[in-house]
Amino acid sequence: MDWQCTGLRWPEDSGGPALGWRKGRRTRVSALAYGTEFGFRAAGERRCSGARGHACPVAAAVPASSTGGRCAECGRLDRAHSVAADTIPDDPRTYRVYLAWFGPGMVKVGITAEERGAARLREQGAVVFSWLGRGPLMAARRTEEVLRAALGVPDRIAYARKRAVRADLPEPAERAAELAELYGRAAVLEDGGGPAGLERLPFAAVDHAGIFRLAAVSGPGPVRTVTGLTDGGTVAGRLVAAAGPDLHLDTGGRGLVVDTRLMTGWALTAAGPDAGVAVPTAPVGGGAAQDGLF
């Protein structure tokens, strides 16, 4: 049995990106370093990545273009234990409500377990975020719903929209100011009789642009994104940045984004820098996936 990729991780202790792997019940992570060569070759067929830390019992095949990377049964099992799906309302842990900024006009509200710290925000690719409050799960969930309805902010933003704006972000002060304005509106709602049971946390903008190395993303020329892997397909380049599940590579002067959710379930072997890119790609922000190779 080969080591199976389980996608990108943002460990709270290191702050930097790492790839997760599973082989049977064994797991490991491999830290990634910006500025180094990064390359892999996919082998065989993509298999279900399992659910809740357990391997898929039938190792079901899944489509190359699936960002979920799970078969239908494992997908149902994962959702059955999901806080986001409101399936565990009696969770005793403390939760935090946050406001996250991904680009101009792209702000969302969400919740995460306090023990996870800011890892959830890095997993989503939040460029800037601030905590809003902390408390029991249901109080945090009610606050999230009130803010969504009253302020018109979503609880989800598509990754394609996030990556499309990363190369042209405003200055740190401007993005923090947009988040601060939303925080002020949210605070007024709470003071006016919002959901009870939540402890207010002061505004403090945390900017991830440095951790993500987003300054290296900006530059001339088109950027493409991998739309799926293939048996024997290769991806090779220099790792310049990472945000959320995305790895940003320089492939000979051309930008390429690898959504690591598409790597989950594949057995991957190392590939040298001369391996090139031999998988389907499409322009970032270019709409439907294309079948052509990079």
C-alpha cells in the first residue's frame, strides 16, 4: 500500500504549510518550504480519502475533479459529525466567531473551535481576520446567523473567487479598515440586543499575507490552475506561496495554482524540476475547466 495524500495542513504550532499523508492507519506530515522545488507524479487511480480520520473501507474510486475527494458514503459520514452542518449541537467546547477578509468586498462570518486557534482561518485562505466573540456552540451559531441576515455577509466564499484576487490585493491598512468597518456594524447589532451568551472580543486584525507569502503571487502574465490529476501526470515548479488549500508555483516564469484538495486520495511520487506540468489546467478566473495541458 502506498502513502496516500490527504491534502494541505496549516499546523497551529508551526504556522507554515504541510502536506498530510496516510498509509493504512499510519499518518504523517511533510513541511513545505517557500522558494524550494516542488514536484510530484500521480500514480494509479484516485481513491476515497475516507472520513473522520478513518480510511474508506472499500477504497472507492472518486473523480479526478472532485474537491471533496470522498465517496458518497464517506461524505455522508463526514457530514454526520460536522459542526457546520449543525449535527452536534451538544458539543461542550468553547467556540469563537470570526470575521474574515479574502479580497475587496469579500468578507464572511464563521465559527471555529477555540482550541484550533487560527488554523481554520489559514485553511480557508483568509488574508485578514478578527475574532468577534467566544462562547458555547449554539450562542456562536446564533450570532453567525444573525450577522449573516442583518449584515448581508455569507458564511462561505468559493475558493475560485479567493484565488482570482490574490495577485492584486490592496495595502494592509486598507484591508484591515474594511474588516474593522464590518466589525463595528456587528458590534452595534450585538449591543442592540443580539444573541446572548457570547463574550465580546476586541477588534484585532490578524494579517496572513506574510505567512502565505502573497507578495510573491503578484506579477505579470497569466496564471493557470490545475483542474485534476491523471495517472502518470506530473506537476513541478518552485513553491512561491500557499493560501488555504492552494499551492502557488512558479513553473518557468508562469504561475500555476495547485488546489491540494485535488491531490487527496492519490498515491504521489517525487518528480524532479524538469518533469514539467502534464495535467489538465485552466486559466484562474477563466470559468469552466479546460482539457488542455499546461
